[in-house]
Amino acid sequence: MDDIIGFARLPVTVPSFTDVLDFLDDNWQPHFNTRDYEGRWEVLPLRTPGGRDTIIPEPINGEDGFADTPYMQKTPSVKSLLDNLPCRVNSVRLLNLKAGAIIKEHRDVELSFENGYARLHFPVQTNPQVEFYVSNQRVIMVPGECWYINANMPHRVNNMGGTDRIHLVMDCEVNDWLKDVFESSEKTTFKQKLDPVQTSQMIKALREMQTEFSNRMADELELKLSAQTDA
């Protein structure tokens, strides 16, 4: 089974974000995944599909490309950070998990480094009672750091402290620069687990294609599934 990156602290220079804390106002919107949290989890969108004032981070109705919202101009430290990141940055949001709130365990399917996307977390404000878990391993993130979180893996957050937890969250497309950054990062990896039913269906579909490439892919999947079963 291949190793996958669960989380990593990346060697990226991070600003102080003091202007972000000065800017905080009443424009926050409740996170749309209401079934995934209890308490208050709020979003302030800085870059969205088409630059619209929306908390939905994915394009809809044929929208092409991401653009800054008016809120971005009020956070020059974030704008400067984006301008100096040599990779394509899509969605950018401030996420505020209010004191006493929890995010239930969930997965954001296909959002991982191995699938070509990296969700980066930049802590702006936090407290020692924030408990962030990826696949049941706690990740402690503090201001001044940049962290990659594999959102494709089960993850959950509890804010049991008395202050809000605010993170700047960016969804980036993986390129050669970001690959080099990950190579020199402090990362924690996990063994990738295949879903036996889904993998068997995929193998069957590949065999039906009857090509050299599809058969080779089917052979590789069968080996991985067999190794997982024997482990």
C-alpha cells in the first residue's frame, strides 16, 4: 500500500495577520455544511468562484476561475501572501470556529496532495484547548505556521477554549514548487486503505476495457488489494 500524507508543517514564510484581526466584522456567514458541526462555525470569503460573495468554494453553473472578493482588499497581509505563493490558489477563506463549537468528523472527498490539491491552514488566532484531529492523530497548529491538512482523510475539530479559533484556509493546485516544499516539510504519513468493493468494481471495469494499460492498472490494483487483505 502506498503512503499518503495526512498532515505536514510546511516551510512557508507567514505574515503576522494583524490586519486580519483588525478587520473582523459582522460579514461572517454560517458554514453551509450544517450537518457537520455544532455551535457556530463561520466563513468570510476572500477568494471565490468569479469573486462572488459566496461561501461555496467550488465553481457552479459553468463559472470559470477564481477571483478576489472585496474583503480581500481589507486584508493586505493575505493579499501579499497570495501574490508571493508560486502556485495557483483557488478558494481562500477565513474560518472561525467559535468558542465551544465542534466540527464533527467528516471527509472532503478527493481534496488531497496525492489528487493534485493542497488545503493549507494558516492559524490566525487559536488557543491550547483547540483539538484538531486527522485520522485520530492530533495536530497542534499555532500562529506563524503553515500546515497542510489532507481533507480527504477523516478529520474533526473541538474548540473547548474560551476564545475563537480563526484560520486562513487556502485550496492550492499542486505544482513543482509545492512538491519541493512538501519534500522539505515535517510530515506525517499513513498507509492508504482501499475500499474492497469499490476497488473490485474498478478492477472489473478495467478488465472489460481489454487494453494493455487497463490490464496493467488492474494488475496493480489487485496486488494492492491483496497486500491490504493479507496485512
